[in-house]
Amino acid sequence: MKEPRRYRSPALRSLHEAMEDLHEVGAIDKATMRDFDPANPRESSYEPSDVRAGSECAEILVSKWERGVVRPSGPSLKLLALANSKGIDAIL
């Protein structure tokens, strides 16, 4: 039986689930997904280029949502609902 994934925090769980959603819709590739695998965590801090790459993925996904190509689901939908009801500061 496969052991359930462990996350260091609920925020990291949400991030990983959102990245899985991005992978499912084709916004990120398998190599990028490996960076978000909890069994393979990065120990170093993020560089500005890493943050930019993440925001580019988000832009692609939001663009697909806006054009109706895909619909938000799972953790992405939950984050959007939270930001809509409580404001963006609730998820930052």
C-alpha cells in the first residue's frame, strides 16, 4: 500500500496540489513537477528566477481559465473562492 504524502504545512499541501492541477492541464511539465514533489524537496531558498517561473505558470493557467479552455478545480478552486470571499491577503 502506498504511504500518504506528508507535507510540512497546509500551505505547502495547497501549493503542491495547485501544481498538480497545473500539470494536469499541461501548464507545467513533468520535470517541473518533480521540483514540487514532497519526496524531493528543495532545501535552498527560492531565487527571483524561480519566483518568476512560478508566476509564469500561474499566468498561463489564469489565461486558460479566462478563455474557458479549462475550469479551476480542486485546490485552485478553493484558493480562488477564499481570495474572492476574504481577499487576497487571506491566502498570502
